[in-house]
Amino acid sequence: MVNPITLEIVNNRLQQISLQAGYALLNTAASPIVVHSKDLGFNISDHLGQCVVYSMWMPRHGTNLTYMLRACKQSFQGRIFPGDMYITNSPYAGALHNQDIAIIAPIFYEDELVAWTGCATHHLDIGAMNPGRAFLATDYFQEGIIIPPLKIMEGFELKQEIMDLFLENVRVPHLQGLDLKGQIASNNVAREKIVALVKRYGAETLKECYAGIIDFSEEKARERIRILPPGRYEATDYISCDGLFKVKCTLEVKEDHLTFDFAGTDEQAGIFINSALPCTVANVHNIVVCLLTPDIPVNEGCLRPIEVLAPERSLLNCRPPAPCSGSSVVSGWTAMSLAVRTLSLALAGSEESWRVNASWPSGHTGLMMSGKDKKGKIFYSSSLTGSVMGGGARANKDGLNFGSAPGSTTTSRLNAEEVEARYPILTLYTRSQTDSGGAGRYRGGVGVESVFKVHGIDQVQALFFWTGRGVAANGICGGKPGTTSMLSVKNDTKIMEILLRDLPYWDDIEGEEKIMPGRPLPFPLREPDVVFMSNPGGGGYGDPLEREPDLVLQDLLDGYVSPEKALSDYGVVIAGDDIDPEATKNLRAQKKAARIGSPEKQVPDSQASVLTGEI
């Protein structure tokens, strides 16, 4: 049996190698979605392909890399040699969606297979019917090139014909070629350091460490699950995009095992919102490891007690030819929202109730623009300001402001200066969206609203899509829902004249406003046109009348809550720049008394989302 001190040293060293490999990609890649947004994952697995270090970067890539590693092993069984690397982006081989490309590498020491590594990242383009995510696709074949497991490195040599095939099929090869080579470099960095670890401890000791690391995590994960009250916890959410689609989840807690069952979810759709099963599983895993077991080393063992079921040919387990390029930000986010909800319902009755989260939004706003800048150079921007949402309130603190999807622990957005330096875009303002967070004892996180325009050129080709219209993240334990998303355009404004006088807010800008449909056809966005994107807020936790008045006042000063909502939702009376304690006490007493015999309508805690009637 391996020495526990050695086990701990090896475990920490492997985690550091995973981080260093990720930094190697960031230092060699070129696309902003990699370098700045950090949309990547890096796994280290044992000689059998069992995950030992789950992605230290975006967690949900960790599960997908395991799926894709196993697909590569199966495809090249008996033909795996030193210096080989494999490439795949197939959602059915494990990718979140086909813009996520993985490079998988076996690691050998003296001709003995001692480990596997894998690096995945989101690529700007994949050669679909339109740049980026194919939100107009009606079948699988319109969504761009699908790469089954192929060798991209053989005997430490790049297979140029595979690289050429890829670069011929994408719109920004000068960036994506560097991204792909950066992924190869990250595996090389990890290989060098893992080989050094084998030389220090020996292959057999390293294999014993793998088993010990995995077994420890499984034991601790099962201990954590046992604190949850056994039972079934149900929640429902909706995808709002050219219609309304139902997604249902039942979590069954049984001893030391969790089963997330999505039976009752609508059948797969004829638009891009579907998810293949690996994406669904990854998004559920993402929530469990971030909400229930964040203090336990995440690896194969930590995930063994979790089972994810979804009916075949449903929104969360689609089959070709159903399009699924939106899975990572549509159906996948909905699966995460439901996992947060059902797991929180279970946690609420446990000694770990402090981990409870109100629902996170599952709506998404996305914008892609393409054209030529003022220098005549072709550009393509990917989702510059979308999805800066508020998180669900927690049982002991407010929800996260200005976040991404739940569990996206390392990702970030480009700041306005970076966007304007790269693209012909002028950001008029980006600010917190007042009253977007659900009211509660702890407030839901607030989303961001952004207003921007084309700048320096006459027009660009705009490709919008957005989901979540009329669907809000619900509160929990008496908390209220957050707001929904919104995307609209005002045409033919006099914005440049206005900017010479003042910095206007959206309502100050005159022009013909058009609320965008969920998937509008590509259209020209001209320099006088102004775009408004509003991102949803998270649900609240607990009774809003129990929130500390000082916190309400601070929210008011920060612009998170309006004076009207401070009064109506929180029962806090503001006099000048301060609280009127006596008036607040009386108003709250009146509001509580009014509930007696005629309870204030609350959406049941079993319901994950709120329909506002604005679908």
C-alpha cells in the first residue's frame, strides 16, 4: 500500500500539472474565447482512462474529456503508441457541442502506458451554415464539420493533412490553427511533467496513487451524499426559443447514490437547442461537484455515485439528425438549473442546508458579428456581452452578481476596452440591471445590461439568438423570482449626435425599437443602430421582509434595487438617504398581517422556473 504522504504529494503534483498545462494553452493560443474567456478544460487520467484530475479549469469539460478519451481508446484499440494524439469534436463522442474540440494524448514511459491527458476548448468557428454556433440549423448536417476520433499526432509528428482538413473548414484559420497547436502544446507540457513524476516514484507506485486518489474521493463523496434525506425531489424548467419546451428532472436520493432522471422532458426539437447525453451528464456533474462536493478532490471516484438518465430522442438525449450546436448554452444550462434546484431541495433538509441555492437563470443572450473592419481585415466576434447573469441567492449570502452559468468557475468576459480594440464596436455602457435579482432575505444576483453599436464602419452582419424570454429563475424558501432576458435593437438613431452632448441610457435613445425573435435571420447592423442586451437575475432566498434594512439601503445605493422595490418587496421606507426605522417596522408588520388568511402567492419550491406570460 502506498505511503499516504506520497499519495498526497502525487495528488497535489498532478493537480498542479493540470493547471500548468492549461496555462500553456493560454500562453500559445490566439482566440479571445480561449485566451481571455478561458473556456477550456484539462484532464489527467490513469493508464486505464479513469479520470484522476477532473478539469481544473471549466469543470463541465472534465466529464466531456472523459467521454472523448474513451471514444478515442475504443477507436484506436491496439493501435495506441508513444507520441500519438487524437482529435475529436463529436457531441456523440462526448463534446459539449461541436465547437468544443478535444486533443487526447496517451502518455508512455519506456513503452509502458502510464497516463492519459486531454485538453478541450471552444473554437470560434466550425464551418457551419453561419459563423459560430449554428442557431438556424434544422438538422445535424448544417452545424459544421464533425470530427470522429482521428490521429492528429503520430510518433510525435503532426499529421499535416488532418490539420489542413480542419483549417480548410473554418472561417478564422489564422486564429484557430494556433489554438489547436496550443492544445497540442498543453498535452506536451503535461507529458513532460508526468514522465518526470514516473521517474521519481516509479510506474507501479504512480498506479497505486491513482487508485488511492480515486477511492478516497469516492468514499468521501458517498459520505457527503448520505447526509441528504432520502427521497425524490422534482423540478421543472422551460426553454423559451421560438416556442416553449419543457424540461423535467427528478432527483432520487437513496443511501449513498444520486439519480437525476429527466423523464417527462419534451422530445428532441427541430432547432439547435437539443443536447446529446454526454453534455447533459457533464452539466449535472458540474453542479454536483461545485455545490455538494467542492471540498473533495474531483475525479472518477467522486462521480461514481451519480447516475444521469434521460429518455432517448428527448431534448437532453437527442440523436441525429437533430441539431445540437446550442446544447452548451441552452439545454445544458437548463439541465444545470434543474440540478441546482433539485439538489438544493434535498440539501434544505440536511445538516448542509447552508449550501442551498435558489434557481439560476437558464436564459442566454448571444451576439455574433462578422465583416471587414476599417482596415479591410475580416473579423468575426463571438458572443461579446451575453450571458452576464445573476446567480441564485444562497442560504447564507446573496447570489453572485454578474456571473456566467453556475459552475463556470474560471471563465470571464472580455472587457469593453478589449472588445473595442479588437472589433469595430463602441460600448455605450455596461451596468447592473436594477431589480433583476429576485427579492429575498438574501437577494438573487443581478444581471448586466449592455448597450453598444457598430463604430468606425458602415455596417456588419449581425447574428443574434437568445433564449429565456418570459422564463425567470424562481426563488426558494419564500424568495421571489429574478427577471428574464431581453434583446432588442433601435434602428436609425441619432446616437452620434447624442454622444456629443451626453452618455445616454437606453430609454433616452430615440429610434424604432424592435425586440428580436429568438433566432432572427442574419441582418445588417448599421452604424446608426443601437443594440440592447439584458441578462437575467437569479432567484431570491427566504422572506424578503426578513432582509436587513441596511442591506436593502446598500442595494439601493449600488443601483441593484430601485426605491419602488425597496418599498414593495422589502417593506423598507427610505427617507432622504437613510432608513426610516419606525415606518419600516410598521410597514413590514402590515405586510405580514395581510398574509394571514390570504397568503401571499408563492411559487411552490418544487417549481424551478416562473412563466411571466411574455413568451
